[in-house]
Amino acid sequence: MNARQATESRFLDTLRRSELLADEEIDPFVERRGLTESDDTSIAREFLNAQLLTPFQAKYLLHGRWRGLVIGKYRIFEPVSAGGMGEIYLARQAGSDTPVAIKILRSELRESPRMIERFRLEAFAVMTLKHPNLMRGIEYDTIQQMRKQTHYLVTEFVPGPNLYELTVIRRQLPWQQACDIAQQAALGLHYAHQHGFVHRDVKPGNLIVSSSGIVKVVDFGLAQYKGEDESFGFSMRKRRGTERFAAPEQSVSDYPIDPRTDVYSLGCTLFLALCGSPPSDDSPDLYPSSKTAIKRLLARRDDLPADLLPIIKRMLRRKPEQRYETAAEVADALAPFSKQLAVDINYPALLRAREKSRRSEASWNTDAKVTATTEENEPLQTIESHRDAVLNAFSGEADRSTQRRAVGEIGEDGNDRFAEIYRRHRQQVDRLSERIDALEQSLRESRATESELRTLLGAKEIEKQQVIAENRQIVDLMRREAIAIQNAQHEQVTAQQKQRIDQLEQTLQTTLQRLSELQSRYDREIADRDREHAHTVDRLGKQLAGTRELYRSERGKRKRTIKFLRRLQTQIHDLERHRHDVQLQFKQATDSAVSERQQRSRAESMLENCTERLNEVVRRANALSTQVTAMFAQLASHQAEENFFESYEKACESDGDPPHRTHELLDELLADSCPPDTLPNHYSDEE
């Protein structure tokens, strides 16, 4: 920890640890706003005003919590909804402005293999199924948090209420819109059925309606998958879905589950969209008859088309074989009654209502009690408690002014609606009070004439006894006449029956004769057919023998071909080995040629050097030869001089030679000797 982090506020330290914003974004903002010495609340308010944090993020950080605001590469902005299995948040990927919904498995369920498998099943379904009316999956992964594996699923984000919330707010939907929502859901369910999925938990809380009226089917955690690529059997052991929306066969362990199960649940969902409650809401029977359900529907809605009622009745049949076979048939049947309408709901106010519902311990994403499929720690909720929670959340006053303005956009209409409901109920109470007063007055008047009534009652009792006696006589007479008539009718019927029996016996004889003729004809045809079969079998036997002979010959050819191929393979192997040896020899020859060329180049260079040196030796030898010749010439001249001087000395010493002879010899010597310029210049006494 550096000095800056040691002196800064707790909120900034928590913000840095959460990794929602980088230091390059936090530090310039803090310096520009001068928040170095401010308290945590003021700093959080400044980040809120600058829209760098959402109210949820700021509140989360102010409590000193920072884990979980960044999941993988996604930043959490605010909660959207929650259920028994997971919590859903609005998030965005780093570097992208496209909102996504991220569902995170609850921390208390991360050790439950069943819940993890259900979560995997839902992820597998949304990542596999690609349909406009099914929630599209983007990514499924796990991260390590607090020594636990956190499973999360990223899907597309649809800002809109679920069908149950929409029904609570609008009370009763127009039948065109309700049929359109059910039709879109049927199209999505049919696509899922074609790919091996049965939802098993179709209900209003699992149908999300966007502002344009597009319906998305969500929550495949209870689905049954019949594919071959994955196995989720552990999550499919318990079959019951949500009470008052689950089909009757889901409560029977050995009854098959198929697309007709979702058809029944979709019928209950359509029923709730039309009248505000499921078919079994006012009845202790969870599975009322379709006739009873239609009566309750007509008691609440008198504007429904007559042709729509048989469709709903068939969807709500108790026996699966009496319902529509596929969800596509439901979509086709509802198409003439469907009209897509926009949904104008203040979504921020809806999120705040869900938050209030969560704080009041009501489930965010369920509209009925879940039984037999959830873990023991999953929150349970009835329809009434959820309805009250949503209505209270929408009608209650907010704490902050921003919430008052947001709720005011839809709260005024809601309050007017509640005031109208209260006024009508008050009028009904007043009418009932007037009726009670009238009944009390009539009771007082009846007490005054009680004695007269008793006297009249006694007379009437005597008259009644007389009428009873007369009626008994009349009844006995009518009984005897009826018996006589019955006897006559019985004899007439008996005669007719005897006549009919005779006719049947004649018909039977004719039929027996016809049957014997058919039997003989059948025997002849069977004999002819047996003969044809015998000829055919003989012909096929001959063809089979020929085929066997051809097979033997082909087999011999194949054996010979295999032997020939083996010889060819041996030859090819020998050729390959020979080629390898030739390649080695060629490589060796190449290497030797290269070495010879190198030696030849070295010899040529040495020969050139030797030639140059030889030329130099020859040149020097020629020079030496010239010098030697000159030296020999000198030596010859020196010898002549020595001989002359010797003769001259002898002549000088002798007395017989005249002096002029000595001078002549000297002149001859000088005349014959070389001039000084012709002597070699390199000759010296030292040499």
C-alpha cells in the first residue's frame, strides 16, 4: 500500500478494490472535484452526480462491500430480479455499451449439486435454443470467489415486466393482447420442444414482455431434456412445477411428460392474463375441470369471442390426449385472435417495486408457491402475497424525491384506479346495508302475522295429506297401466326380435356359404402362390450357385492380385532401398567432387605461386648468369694482367729485352683491356 492509499477515504479504497473504475479514472476526478478531504457520503454523491456510479453501486460500496461488482469481464450496474435459484443483474461488458443480463447462482446454493445441475441445464438450454421468443444466451462460465465456484449465465437484456406483474398492474389485459402473448410463447415453446426440451414450469412469471410487445420465455431450470449430447437426469428427478399452473400429470411420477404438459400450463397462464387469476384460484381443487374454468372465465369476462372459449377449454383438459398435440397447434388456433400491443410501463419504477418486494421477503421472480422441485431453502410465496407485495410497492410512497417523481409517472393512474375500486366497493356495501334493513323490516312484519300463518299452515297440512292420498291412488293406477303397456310392448318387441333373429340366421347361412367359397378360393390361390414360390426359390438357388461360383473366381483373382501387389511392394521396397543407396553414393560422390575441386583450387593457387617464384628465380638466375659472365670476363682480364705484369717484371729484370719492348707490351695490354666504364658496377673487392 502506497502513501496515497493509506491516507485516502474508505470509500475510495473500496472503489479501487472493486475494479469498477480504473485508477486513471478515479484520480483525475478526485483531484478535479477536490474530494481528498471529503467524507465517504459526499464522495459517493459526487460520483453519482457525475454518473460514474449507479445508486446500487454507491450503496454497495458505502457498506464496505466490493466483491461481486465485477464478474469475469462484466460490470454489475443494478439488480433486475431474483428467484429461488439465482439473482439477475443488469451488467455491461468492459469496453461495450450493450446492456446484458447476468444471472448468478445464489451463494447458499453453490454447494448443492442439484441446484448447480439445474443451473447448468438452464445455461445449456439458452445457449442451445435460438428463437425470437426465447431468451438468447451469450456466455456461461464460473469464477473463483471466496474459495467457492461462482456460476453465472449471461443473456440478452429485455427491459420489461413479466406477465404476472403486467396483469397485477393492468388487472385484466385486452383479450387480443393476452392471446398474442400466449401465441408468441407457444411459438417459442414449440421450437424448444423440437429440440428436445419440455419447459415444465410455464407460468406468467416466466414470460417477459418487452415495451414493443415481444414475449420471451425464460427459466429452463426445471426443463426436461431428451437429447443425446448432455445428461441432466439428476435435475429431472422431481417433476412438479408451480402450483396452480402445473399439469395434472406432473404430480404422477410414472406418467410421461411431453409438450402437452406445457400446453396445459400455457392455458392456465392465458386464463390468468384474461381474468387476473389462475383457473384454480377460487377452488380447493388444483385441477378443476375445463367446463368449470370456462364458467368462471365467463363470469369475469363477458367480452370474449365465442370462438376463443373452445381453444382455452381444450388447453385446460385434464387428460393430455384431449389437449392440443403440439404448441404449434395452439399458436395457429390463437393467431386469429392475436394483436401485438405495446407495453408502456415505467421500468425504473418497476425495478424499485421489485426491490421493495424483495425487502418485504417476497420473491422477485415467482408468482406462486413452488413445491417438490425446489430446495428446502428456496423462498416460497403465494399468489396473494406476491400480488399484495407488487401493489404495495407501486402504491407506497418513496423515501427520496427521485423515487417520488419516478413512481408518480405510474402512481397517479394506480391511485386513481384504487380510488375507483374503493368507491365501487363502498357503493356495494351501502346497497347491502339497505337490503339488510329491508329484510329486518320484513322479518318484523312476518312476526306480527305468525299466528295467522300457523293456522293457515295447519289447513294447508290437512289439504296436503288429502292430496297425497289422491296422488297415491293415481300413481297406483298409472303403475298398473304402465305395466300393461310395457307387457304389450315387450310382446311386440319379442316378436320383432324373433323375426330379426330369423333374418340374421338366413344372413348367417348365406355368409357361411360365401365364407366357404372364399376359403376354397383362398386355398387355390395359396397353392398357386406356393408353386410360384417354389419355382422362384429354384431359380434363386441357381442364381445363388452361379453367384457363389463367380464369388469363388473373383476371390481367386483377388488372392492372385494380392500376391502380385505384395511382390510389387517388395520390388518397390527394393527399389526404394536401391534409390537410397544411390542417393548415398551420389552424395558421397558429390562430397568427393567438392573436396577435389577445393584441392584443385588450392593446387592451382600453389602452382601460380610456384610459377611466380620460378620466374623470379629464373630472372635472378639470368641476372646472376650475366654477373657470373662478367666476373669470368674480369677474372680473365685479371689473369691476363697478372701474366703481363709477370712478363713485364721478367722483362724488366732481364737484361736482354730492350726497354722499348717493355713499353710495347704495356701499350698492348692497355689497348686490349676493357675501359673502366664497361666493368660491372656491383663488383667489389668484398665479393
